[in-house]
Amino acid sequence: MTSPAQASAPLWLKVLVIVMGLLIVAGFVVVAAEIARRMSTPNAARPPASGPAGGGASGFTERIALPSGARVVSMNAVGDRLVVHVETQGGPSAAYILDPRNGALIGTVEFPPGVAR
């Protein structure tokens, strides 16, 4: 005959396994719901870019003054920003950080030659 201690061990293990299984299922449901929410409204918090005044086109025109003799080396999308790498003749390289939704210049980062950290 089995003792009461031996009979209760499988019961608590069964309860533990059932609870862990329910937690796994609940976790998958939460992850699936979050993925579905993000896919259905990817830019819900962002207002759409406004078009030009009086025009029907959806877009914008922004002029960003570059130093004389400067050239654009590359452009990279980083998160919700656009980083434009610009090199000047004999001067420092710079990174122009833009908001691609409206073309606004957020800031610049200059890389002076010969400066080490």
C-alpha cells in the first residue's frame, strides 16, 4: 500500500504542470495579440505628413543648406529618422538627422578630422 506522502507528490506535480501549461498558452495569446495590434496600426501614434498648401499632392519639399563643396555620401534610415552622411572639402564630415515624415532637420553631428577620443 502507498503512503499518503507518495500519493500527494504526483497530484502537486500535475497541478504544477497544468498551471505552467496555462501560463505558456496565455503568453502566446498575449504575444499574438500584440503582433496583430502592431500590424493593424503600425503608425497610429504618428500624424500623417501634411501635403503642400493648396496642392493635392501628398509630400513635402524641404531645402537643407549644405556647405559649399559638400557632397552626400550616404543616407540611412535609423528607426524613425533619416541620417544623411555629408563630406565637405577639407572640412569636417557631418551627419544630418532628418524627420522623414516632414523633412525637418532635427540636428547635425560633426566629425572634425584628427580628433580622437
